[in-house]
Amino acid sequence: MNSIYVGCALVVAISLASSDDTNTENETPSNEWGNYFWLPNMTEVMHKNFAEAFRAYFNDPDKTTGCEDGGANLERWYRSSEKPSQFIFSFHCGTPEAGGYGYFKVELEKESKTFEKVLDIQTSLSVFGIDDTGDYESQVNDEDAQSLQSELLEKVEDQLAYQKNKWITNRELCPQPESQTLFSVETKMENGLYYYRFAISCNVSDTTGLAPDYMTNIEVAWDKEFGQLNGGEPILAVMEDPLKNTYFIQNNQ
């Protein structure tokens, strides 16, 4: 088992915060951590890495949280643009006496992305210079939403193609994505970035492209104000597993 190093900021005992830090200001560009991620092609390996990181921390006699082994759920991750082998795991702890959010900063092996060590644990993202993790604040509708969806989907379509169906070899999780679905886009600004959340359709069963039968929500992060992250081009940050149209609509009503 890899040993864990906890920095001097954690000399005193800490308890997990009750929620993610929230802020609506967008006055400075994002730092090295950029946007959060939750993508299907990485969730399995990230769940495994998080479990190993938590186990290493749980077994450390100097641990500083009451969160019990198995009581934490990974919710998203960040990747450093300056040190690509370093990640932040954002997790929620269900242990009653330590309920809330926590954040592991970890080192992963550069090529295989396997867990190496925990570098730090904190109860606030602001320690890492990430000041904003909030809900979507506003919505664009109708023709404006339709135009925005088309623009964003075109810019991240190649990134969507990397999300593969784990049951069918070399099959995209959302083949032939389209934006002609629900004409609304949720928007927010945080950590110097614009975020957009909207539904797309997928031709999962009909490879001819005539009958899109599945839908999913995606989130796109865009450093369009400062142009530093990803060269100012939009990034696919989140993709949910596609559902059949009827189930998707029921779940999103």
C-alpha cells in the first residue's frame, strides 16, 4: 500500500464541509485545474483510483476525517494542466458525523492513470484556487438555444466520439449525435469558465441515422472570455449515459 502524505495545512483535525463552495463572480481566468470532468470513458478507472486513494487515506493512522471506508462517493474530478499526472477527486461522504464534501489531490501514473499516492486532502476547493462549484443559474430557450446547441455540439463532436460503448467494441456511446431535441440550454459561469448543459440525441439502435432513439445530457466548458484553457476551444466536461427517449424525458421532467 502506498503511504499517504498530508500537508501542513492539515495538522489540525478537519471535518468535511456541508456543501461545495459557491460563487457567481467570473472576474479572473481559471487556474491550472480548469473545468471539472465526468466522462464515461474515464469513470471506471477514476472510480478505481478514488477507491485506492480513499483506502490509503483510511488506513493512515493520522487521517483527519471521520468519513468511513466505503462511505464516500466520487462525484467529479479535475486534472491539472501544468502537471497532467495530478488530479483532484471531489467526493461526498455519507457518514453522518462527517457528512459533506471532501477533495483528494492525487498523483496518478502518467501513462496508465493508475493510482500512486495522495498528495493532500481538503474540505474546500478554494484551497486549490477553485472558487466556484454551483448549480446552473439561467437558461436560454427557443431559437437562441437551438443556435447555441448547434454551435457547441459541432465544437465537441470529436470529443464525444471518444466516449465508447463498453459493451460493443469500437462503438461510440452516442453515435451520430444531434442537437434537435429540447430547445433549452442551461448556463452558468464559474472558475473563469462558461458552462452549458443541454440534451442531445443519439442513434444507438439505428446505425442508418434515420431514427435517433436515445438521448443524453452533456455539459460543455468554454473559456471564451480569457481563451487560456484548451486554446479557448470548448471542452466536453460531462456526459451522462444515454437513455431511451421515453425514459430520458420522464427522468428530466
